[in-house]
Amino acid sequence: MSRSDWDQFFSREFSEERIKKYFYKFKYGTAPIYAAEEFLPPTGVIYDLGCGEGVFCKFLRWKSPSRQVVGIDLSENRIEKARRRSEGGGIKYAVSDIAELNEENIADAVSIVHVLYLLPVEKQKRLFIACNKALKMNGRLVILSLDAGEAGTKSILEAFFFALRVGGGLFRSAAKLLSLFHIGKPIAEETDVIFGHRENKPYYQRERAYIDYLSAIGFRLEKRELLRGTPFTYFVHQYVKEGNGR
Ligand SMILES: C[S@@+](CC[C@H](N)C(=O)[O-])C[C@H]1O[C@@H](n2cnc3c(N)ncnc32)[C@H](O)[C@@H]1O
């Protein structure tokens, strides 16, 4: 698997959605997304948690059609788009809170890509215990996230979220004002989803914190890849379930 596979998939996937293409190009192009795919098994049942619009789910199947993929996200709107993009033919979607996942011994692998920063640390821990329960013994957990321990990454993130808080606040107020005149109601609803539900507060942790926590609940780190200076630092970890979490 190489970057060129990803580029090929990408050009095809977004051939008619120019703006989205640039957004995803930045989001995925700065992260080691191709390693995340490689760290997942080529067959079996894979749960992609916080799947958004299902781009990664579709990519997983495109790379290996014998994978059965289940994408789960809290946002009805995104799941609806994901269904339009790729439901059927080995991919299923569901709307649900991933921290409340309550499956036992059914997944060969679980992926969590660009999601952890949205969940308060205690909720991340609940999620990992739920992943442990859902995985079969020796199943794989793959997480991709920013490393908040990197000095450059940390200051860029702080600046970014400061801008988001100020800009988002102004944008939400303007949208609320518009909603008084009805025409702005859908805009206000959408901006509330984007800027409102997480108080613009990210919950990034150091890479080390994940290794420590996951090894304490029955996972062993097997593979790891870093991508530095894009301008952030991202890591991908592959863990093997070797025991039952508590
Ligand atoms: C930045 S997007 C990443 C989407 C996708 N994994 C990707 O890489 O394109 C984060 C996603 O996590 C979802 N999310 C956040 N908290 C969640 C929760 N508690 N349960 C389910 N989904 C959640 C959001 O709705 C959003 O679609």
C-alpha cells in the first residue's frame, strides 16, 4: 500500500466535489492515513468508530473487498451522507454514541481515525474499554490522532482553537441573528453542530498517554508510525487485544 493508491482513490471519490476534495486532502494528506489502512487486517469485520461521511470505510473496502465494514457516528447528517456514498456491498452504517458501544466479541478490528480529540478523557477511556469488549481475542485496535506532546503541534493547535473560538463565536451569533428572520435557521443549526457541541475544546493527549492507558487494559502495542511536520505530528498505533479490559 502506498500513497499513490490513496491518491488514486481520492481523485475518483471527489471528482465532482471540489471543495470537499481540498478539505479532505488537507485532513488526510497531513496524517498517515495509508498506514492506518495497512495496520488493519485485509479480511474480517472492521468497526470504524466516528466514521463521519464514510470516506475511510469506503477506502477500506476499495483496498480489500473481503472486509466487512461497520461505520458508526453520532451525527445523523453525516451517516446519511455516508449511506449515500457507500452503503451496501459490505458496508453498514449506524447512528450511535461510540462510547456507549455495547458489542461483545464480534469485531476482528476497530479503527478510530481523527476522532479521539472530540471526547473528554474519561469518555475516551470508556470507549477503549468498549472496544476491548467488542474485539475478538487477538483482534486489532488502530488509532490515528495528533500527538499533543509535540511542541510545534501543541502551539499550532492552541492557536487554531483560539481562532475557532473567536471566529466560531462570531459566526454563531451572526447565524442566530439571521435565524430571527427564518432564512438563517438551517445555517444556525449547522453552525451549532460545528461550533457548539464541543465548546471548541479539543482533548488531545500525548502519544505516550495512549500507550500507557491501553496497555493497562489488555492491549499490546504492536506497530506504530509517526508523521512529523505537516505541520502537525500525527501517530498511528496498532494494538493487539491480549486480555479483557476492566
Ligand atoms: C473529524 S471527524 C472524522 C471522521 C472520519 N473518521 C474521518 O477521518 O474522515 C470526527 C467524527 O467523530 C464523530 N463523533 C464525535 N463524537 C462522537 C461520539 N461520541 N460518538 C460517535 N461519533 C462521534 C463526529 O460526528 C465526526 O463525524
